[in-house]
Amino acid sequence: PEVLCAAELVDESLALVRPVLKKTGVKLEHALDSSLYITADRDQIKQVLINLLMNGVEATEERCRREAPSQPPALAVSVNGSGDTVMIRVRDRGIGMSPEELRQCRDPFFSTKKRGTGLGLSLCEQYVKENGGVMRIESIPMDYTQIDLVFERSFYAAKDHDR
């Protein structure tokens, strides 16, 4: 693990997802506080973010296929801090999950996708936990899914960074 700027981590992940956003027409909304640091494995957390962002794009696309969107399809990503914690939030306005799907979505091999392996969220949660974080999921069918990754804030790098 290393001390990482959470906003840079999100930016690096978005770089890989932007072409997909462009192709699908899903708009990106982001608010990233670049003064917040976490201690984590860069590759693992990037993999988590890419997975969550791609899930969000797919869910948003699926909703657009099912109904004409009342607002432009969007994916929102933010990095915020509060006291000793840093929260990375990914929120889509996609198809959402039923209470049953929400209960099962972290289970290995559970998937609602035709080609899904069901390892995505299970692996994401494992990586987040291995890096001392917590993954919280909230969802309402045909409205949104919001996933918060909450990590302990690292103040060590912020001091070094300001020199």
C-alpha cells in the first residue's frame, strides 16, 4: 500500500472509462477534492473504481433502453472528506436494484447481467476491505445506485505535499 491522492486515483480510473462514456452518451459529473489522501494499493482501488464506473454506465444505458430518460443519462463521481475519513462516491441514474438484488449483489457469482460472472462487486468489496475501507451500496429500482467507498484519511501525505 502507498499513500495516494484519492482524486488522482479517480482521475486515472476515469481516463480508462471516458471513451466508453463518449460512445454511450452518458454524461460525467464529477467533484473531486484533490486535498484528500488514503493509504491503499493503487491497482486494486483503480480496478474497483473502473468496475463501479462500468457498472454505472451499463445500468444507465439499460435504463435508457427501457424508458426515455427525463434527464440526460449521467454518472456522478465525487471525492469528499469528513474528519478522519475520505469517501469516494459513484452514483448512476440507471436501472437500480431491487431489495433482493441489493441483498445478493456482493455474493460471489450473483449477477443480473446476461454475460456477468458475478465476481465484480464481490471482488470490489474484498479489495476495499483489504485496503481498510468499507463499501456501502444504496439502490432504488429504476432510479439510481450509489456506491460509497469509505477509507481512513491519510494526513501524512498532505503534510509532505504542502512543502
